[in-house]
Amino acid sequence: MAKYDYDYFVIGAGSGGVRSSRIASGHGAKVGIAEEHRVGGTCVIRGCVPKKLLVIGSHFAEDLEDAARFGWNIEGKSFDWNCLRDNLLADVDRLEEAYKNTLSSHDVALHEARATLEDAHTLNVGGRTITADKILIATGSRPGQLDCPGGDLAITSNDVFHLDRLPERVVIAGGGYIATEFAGIFNELGVDVTVVQRSDRILRGYDHSVVERLMHISTIKGIQFKYNSPFAKVERQDDDNLLITTENGEELEADLLLAAIGRPANVDGLGLEALGIEQKRNGAIKVDEGSRTNIDNIFAVGDVTDRVQLTPVAIREGHALADTLFGGKPWTVDHGCVPSAVFSHPPIASVGLTEGEARNTLGGVDVYTSDFRAMKNVLADRNERALYKLVVDSATGRLVGAHMIGPDAPEIMQGLAIAVKAGLTKQQIDETVAIHPTMAEEIVLMR
């Protein structure tokens, strides 16, 4: 008779949890997984996927405007928010079913209920006691809340996908990628957008010159930015109007306030304290490079560990853990040199060291840039310039960072990230023949 109900039990059916559970099952483990909300987690249900669909949908505003310069005359064009929203939500439903089918086809038992820890091998899953030899916590993160009087009047990124109608004026609190992306989406859809940031810049961690380019373009498009402006209070003036007061005494009126101020680990009520599972100061679960907590049989991957809060990282962490525990193929994830993107308008993409980081750590650095207008923008008479930057270690000639802003930057960056990860040299890039005419050819033409 089996000592435990499951060899492996996963709390949270997001990207990391689903990958880890199905890989473990493929190695022969008996696996269960619990999800209290919807299968697919933040990325699929209320994050990357629906957000990217909004980015695509909103960009048609520019595409339709530019079409006239390419000979296309579109009479009577208009936008229907309900159509985009409903089609987006229908696609989310489709993806959730696909994730459920993936679990079922890999013999992973799905428990659609909240799971909490009672001891190192025992869980309460929707009121039912379940035991497991090994337990994975993959509960992700949640949107941060505004900590000021009236802060509960703000919505979060979770709520944007369910709006009954578009607001006329939106204030966005925050300066990270989520705030920046939704600022671009709302602006493209004709909403008056103001971004309010408590510090002196947006997108910390991204290359300064690339962020400056985005700021310049965004300001021309009509997005307003307020810096060093922590929120003092939020008041409702009537059913459709909010009055926002900053600590500087400035007052802003809006129909909608969106809080995009970070994503703390989703750990409340899990039972970590009772088991003595160590946490960081911000609440995230402490783990070693193998995703192991201080309790030998309990592990954690993804946003809940606050290592790198990106879906592909969570997936790799979950996969590595399952291979290590049940597949006889131990490996760990390298959290260095992880590429990322901001799906702003236009988008930003980055990998490796920024110019500032490289100068601080390497000393001698060569920087190559290309500042140009994409062919489409030239004919469309859109004065919007792309900027590509390569950061090279002058001692070795090795490419240590790449940063860009411009149309399709994330698509271009994926290939370039391989070059940075592999430690290719600037000479090897120069020796690569360009694909012409493309924007990506600028990468191999910088001299």
C-alpha cells in the first residue's frame, strides 16, 4: 500500500506548475495538482496572453491610419471595445480547456479547489485531506494594491480584460512594464492617459537610452508622465469620476485608476509560517538553485520565489525540478542573461548587460548603435525612430548585451539573445550576411 496519496502534489496550475506536473507524470510519478481559480494561471488567464491580444488589437489604430499612405482607403472605420474584449475572453477560455486537456492526457489529477499546507506531507484541498511525498508550491504572484486612503477604488491588471466600456481618462499608478504596456494600449484606443510614478523614471533595469526613446515617442503620442509623485489619497466624486491627490498636492481627475505597482508573491494563507518555510523580506519563498525550500520535500518555482518573474523562467524551473526529482536527469536553470520584452508602442526588447551595468562590471566597453526609421514608418510619414544597441566587452570582443526599441523588437531579439547567451563576438556578428531589406539587418551592419 502506498505511503502517500501522491508522489508529487503541485499547488497552482499556472505555467510552472502545469509543466512540472506533466513532466513528473511522464517520468512515472503519481501526480496531483490543485487550482483555486482557473487553470493556466496569470499568464494565460489574466496576463501575458490576453494583454498581448490587447496590444495587437490596439495597434490597428496606427495601422489603419497609416494604410492611406499605402493606397488603402478605409471608410467609416470604428472601434468596438466589446467585440475585442469578448473575442479575447473566448480565446482565454479555449486556452484554459487546452491546459486542462494537457493535464488529463498526461494523467495528472486536477483538483479545482484551494490547497493549503498542514504539515510537510499533508494538504487540505477543498476540505479534503491529501498526502504527498513531495510538494511543489507554484502559486505565482498577484497585483499589488495601492496603500493610501481610497486605494481600493483602483482596479488592477486583472480587471482590465473585463471592463464594460473604455474610460475617457485613465490614470495609471506605476512605472514598470505592466504600467507601460497598458498606457500604450489605452492611448492607442483613444483614452487620455496619465502615468504617475513614485520615483524619477520608468522601466528601471532597462537600458537608459532605449527608455528615453520610448518616453519621447510616448509623449508625442499624448501620454503624460508624472514623476516623484506618490499617491496621498483617492476619492470618488460621483459614479464616473475619481479625484486623485498626490503627496505633492497635485490633483488629477480620472474615470479609471489602474494600479500597476508590482506583483508580490501569492503566499497568504498557504500555511508557510506553521511549517517554518523561510521567506524573503517581501514574502517570496526562499529556495536554492534547485528550487528546494528549507523543508527537504517542499519546493517552489515561478513568481512565488521572486527570482525572475517571467513565464518562460517558471516553465524551465518546473521542468528542471521534475527531471531532477523523478527523471534521473538533474539540472538547474541559469537565471543569467534572460531576454525580456515590454510590449509598449513601439515595443522594447533586452538581453544581457545594459551599457551602464557593463561599464560598472567590465570597465572597457564598446557600444554600437543604429538609429533609424523603419521602412514602413518612412512611407507612412510617421516620425518614429527605432534604436538598436549592442554592448561589447572591449577586452574580448564578446557581445554581452543587446537592447532595442522599434517595430517587432521582441521577435528580432529572440534570435539575438542566442548570440548573447552563446558568447558570440562582434566580429562573428559582422561576418553574418544581412537579410535585406529588413529592420533586423541593422544588427549585422553596425560598424
